[in-house]
Amino acid sequence: MVSNLRDVPALWPLRGRRLAVVACLDDPAPLEARRSELAAHDAELVVEGTPGELSARLGRPSVTVCDRWLEVVEHAPSLDPDAVLARVRLLDSSCEECPQAGVEWALSGEAW
């Protein structure tokens, strides 16, 4: 499994600034419909509609959620847009420098 996407040049502008949701999907419409909600939580939706570098690395189909440092937080062949948005909300509200941030992740489990 890929642990981070820091070496992907296309994502460098996001590093340290925004969360990333990478969708390697033939039909990204469900996530595209939530683009403004993702943006409201400081997340950028990156769509690779045809197989390319991201698909080769992450698999196709796949949806990957990364933190601001491009660490992979969630990766699956398919993620429900509501689940993606919930994960992004949790990431956006978590303090990356606080020791309890890991506890928040552990406690969130599948309910995030």
C-alpha cells in the first residue's frame, strides 16, 4: 500500500496547504458533485478520469484521501462521497500537532 504521495509533482502545490482527495475513477460525478463541500473544508479534489500516473500508483478504480502533508489516510477502490466528506471534515478539524490527534483517529473508527 502507498503511504504517501509526496513525490507526485502534480500534487506538490497542495502540500502543506490543502487536504487532497484523489479520485482515479471512470465516473467521478458523485465526488464532483461534492467538490464545493470538500473545498469548504480545505480539500482539493484531484480527478484522474483516464489511466495515468496516479492510477498506476494507486490502482484503478480508487479513491484516496490525504492529509496536508500528502500522507495517505484512507484508500479504497470505492469510497462513498459522504464517507469521504466525513473523513475530510475530521482531518480539517484535527490539530496535526496535538498528541491527542491519534486518539481522535482511533476513536473515530468506522463512524468518521
